[in-house]
Amino acid sequence: MRYAHGIVTGAIFPLIIFFVATVINVAGIGADATSLQILWDIYVIWFVASIGIAVLPPLVVFIGRRDMFREFVIYEAGGFGVFTPIWIILFTDLSGDSWTQLFTEGISNALITFGLGGQIIGIDVSSTFLIPFFIFSFLAGVFVLRPSFIQKYGNVEPSELDALKADAATVVPTEDPIEADMPEVAPPPASAETIADLKSVLIELGVAEPAINQILGSGIATVTDFVATSADHLATLTGLDKRRIEEIHMAVQKKAFFGGI
């Protein structure tokens, strides 16, 4: 579900931008010169606002949830890449113009710039530029939205692993083979107290709160569990950077073995 929500989030931003632009364009059909000038001014304002729609959400995520920033940027960039050609073609057709005109005539006054006198003027986007842009945009978006790319550069697990973790959390644990061989050496049971102890150790070692939440949220509930789990497996469970989790793992091991836990 996390992957699906990311795709939807990335698709919504270009949807809003090009939907409003289409509404402004449709409103100008059959309008007089005065109305067209008003609509042009509205389009200029919306063009600038569209930049804010694209830039502001990542800034908010960076400030509020920095651990999710790279993941969010990947979903947004991929969404713009994949869905920009789709929304432009769809809304062009819904506005009453044939979508084939995009590939023969391009788009009139699609972009804005300052003219020689300082006034804002429109820039046409020709089909010669538009066709390769659509192709590159779509392919780049598909490449970026691959689960393996998001896992590698966004520090998150693919949706399939998220689903497996969710399913695993609902399964009643069976008897551990090690426990069956050595029943007298049972690991300490997980409880609110063991979770608090693990969190206290992590805080003492200077681990950031977002990383602590990811560790606790992965099902690791005791210091013993954390020490006994390999760094590679911890990286898979928590979604944290492998080098960072190795540093945390080694610090907790030293604390457990030499710190009197």
C-alpha cells in the first residue's frame, strides 16, 4: 500500500496543475479580447503557483519528516515524469482539441517569459520538442518509480516486503529451533519494559528518533533481539542505510557486552 500511495501522490500534483490550466484554456473559447487578457493574467498566476505546487511539498516533508524526504522526492519526480504526458494528452482531448495536434502543432503559449519591454509573454512549445520530451519524461518516470530504485535510493523496502512484514506480524510465532534444542536458554520475552530498555540504550548512544522508531517498528523489542540479529537483516527489517545500521549495531553490542546490560 505504501508503494501505491506514493504513485498516487506523484500523480496528483501534475493532475492538479494541468487540470486547472485546461479549465483556463476552455474558458477562453469564444471569449472577447478583454476576457482573453484576464484569462491570460490568471494563467500567468497559475503558472507561477504551479511551480509552488511542485516545490513546496518536498520542502514541507524535509522540515517535518526528513527521514522520508528522499522517498517523497523520488515519488514526486517519477509521478511528474510518467503522468505529465498522460494528463496533457487527456486534458487536451477533453478541452475539445484533438490530442493529435500536440504531435503536429505543439502547444501555444505553454510557457511564459519576460519580453523586451518587461511584459510577460507566452512561449510556444513545438511538436519537435514536445514529442522527445514526452518519450523521455515517461521513460525516466518509469525508471525512477521501479521498486528496486526506490529501495536503493529512498531507504525504504519494496511494497512486497512491507506486505510480508505486515503478514508476519499477525502470525503466531512457532517454537524456535534453538529453543527446542536448549529450552533452558530462552530469550527474554518482549514487553513494554524491554522496549523501553532498548529505546533507552539507543537514545544513550545518540541514535536519532526517526531511526529509533524504525527499529522499534520493525518488530525488534529487546536489546537481546537487536544484538542477536545481523546488521544485514536489521537493514532489511528497518529500511535504514546499511552503514548506519552497522554503526548502531556495533555500538549496542559494545554496550551489551561491556556496559553491564
